[in-house]
Amino acid sequence: LYERVEIVLIYGAENQCARRTTATFNERHPNKTTSYRYVLNLLAKFTETGYVANMKCNRARVLSEGAQIEVLGHFGINLNISLRTISIATGISLESVHKVTKFNKFYLYKMKIC
């Protein structure tokens, strides 16, 4: 993060030239080489968002609550069923079935019968 801020400041000092900014940064930091494309991409992100840090992705959840109940319901019917079998039976991808079990803290190797 410190290097990114420094690149933005150097860019302003070098009359907004990405190649001179890259040359100056590489002279100051010989062990960290950067390209002028990186400088241009960083400055495009900075002008768009106002931040140089990477933003977290805020995607909506893919699986609905009904799909989660359906996946967990299959475990209620048969405790010895595999994730792949549930994936085929419900039509939900294997990765999504795994995410449902992980999200609900439902681990197949820690079965408890209440």
C-alpha cells in the first residue's frame, strides 16, 4: 500500500508521465521493479475510486435459502450420503453444495445424532 501511494505522489511530481514515474520508482526501489502499465492501471483505479487499495468484492449469494434447505434436507434423510450424490440429486453444483455445508457449519466427519 505504501508503494502504491508513493507511485501516485511520484506521478504528480513527474508531470503526470507514467514512464518517468516508473523510472523514478525503479531507481528508488531497485529490488521492486514495476512497469508503466501497472502505473497506468493504478492511476486509473485511483481516479475512478479515490483509493489505491484493492476493494473487497461484495457479490450477492448465489444459493437461495430454499436450495440450502434442500441440500441440508438430503443429509437428514441419509447421513452417509456424499456431496457428489447430493449435487447430482439436487442439480446444484458440487462447489455450491460444499459452500452450503461450510456456511452452515455442517461437517460430515463430525456427525451428531440428537
